[in-house]
Amino acid sequence: MAAFELNDRLRDDSDFIVALGLCELRLMDDRRWPWLVLIPQRPGIEELFELKPLDQALLTFETNLVAEALKKVAEATKVNVGALGNIVRQLHVHVVARRENDPNWPGPVWGFGARESYGADEKKALIEKILRAI
Amino acid sequence: MAAFELNDRLRDDSDFIVALGLCELRLMDDRRWPWLVLIPQRPGIEELFELKPLDQALLTFETNLVAEALKKVAEATKVNVGALGNIVRQLHVHVVARRENDPNWPGPVWGFGARESYGADEKKALIEKILRAI
């Protein structure tokens, strides 16, 4: 079986935070909303149900761990969790902190407007906050 | 603790299919895309991580069971799974069959255009197909 390799677009749009047991955790470079992506480090998987049962359980655990931490760090109103993959097929789970005054509340973040990059210091500080919270 | 009661808007927008171990499974009345909703029958839960660990595992199992069945029934290109809850706060998981010629491909279904209701026979036939597949 081929080794796991991160999709190019996911790599370009986000920054590495940490490798968890199953997933690589990354921060989307979009300061409009604190937005994490979890990518299970398994090759050739596109749908959640294609993961082995143990990996499904691990992904649930890691998603919920990260979602709870992000909600606190971002002081969010609601966390949005989604696995879409219509554009990038490599399985990845979005965990997005939403606030009532954000640019597309209460609509979804996917496909909305253009990404706004973080400043370097701002990004570093947010990654450190997330690491401390998980 | 209060008993579980289905949110009014979820009830109005969808039809009952079956009660699984944890979730009520419903069909969104929107013929633009085959769209299921799973609602964990637990009162007072808004975020995935607020469920007890066993319920988190059950929800994952039921979501993936239903997603795999829907992908086959709908001959879908991709399944989109999401828990948003920005409008209806009662925890619910969307499982949507997407096809490359659907009205908002590859964008998300949430917040897009207006719902188109099924005809009664069409709805009944789809619910029967889904029940046979799960």
C-alpha cells in the first residue's frame, strides 16, 4: 500500500500544528474564522466510512478533543464540523469556530468569499494557544 | 433531566425514516439532493463533544452506516457529512449525497437556494430504498 502523503492544496492552504495518534492537525490560513483541519494519515481514503472501525473511533476522539479546545480558545458561539471533500478528495475534517458577528454567520464557511491570511506573529500565537488547549 | 424532544424546525423540514440505537434518522424534504439527518435522542446537547464517549462512538457508527448506504442508493459522487447547528442548536448530523451535476456542486448545500419538496410517491420510494440499504 502506498504511504500517506498530504494533498498539495491542503498543504498550501494551511499550517502544521501537531501530529495526533491518527491525524495531522493543521490551521487553515484564514483569519476570518479560527479553522482547523484534521487529516487522517491513511492513504487512499475519501469517505469517513472507508476508514477501519478503530480509525473511525480515533478520528471521532481527535475531532471532539480539538473541537472542544478550539471553542474555548476562540470563545466561539458554535463549532462547525464537516467532512465534505467535493474539491479535495483526500479525507479531511474541518473544525471551525463560528461567532455571531463573523463574515458569513449563520451560513457555512465553505465556498464563501476569499481567504484572508494571518500575519506571522498572529498565526504563531494562535497555534501556541491551540497547542496549550489540547 | 428533561426528556428528548425533536426540534420543531427539524420536524417540519424532514420526514421520519427509522429510530436507530442512538439517533432518529430523518429524510430532508429537498429533492435537489438526497439528504439525511441524524438526531441523537439526548436532551440538551448542542456540540458533538458534549455527548458521552459511548454516544460519540454510537453516533460515528450510525453516521457511517447511513452514509455508506446513502452513497449507494443515490449513486453519489461524494457524501458530505456535517454538524453545523448555527441556526437549529439541537445537535444533528447532516449526511448529503452529492453529484457533480447537482445545483451547487462543488459548493455546500447549507444556505443554498430554496428547498424543493418531493412528491409523495417519490418520497415514499426513496425512504423504502434507504431502509432496505441500511
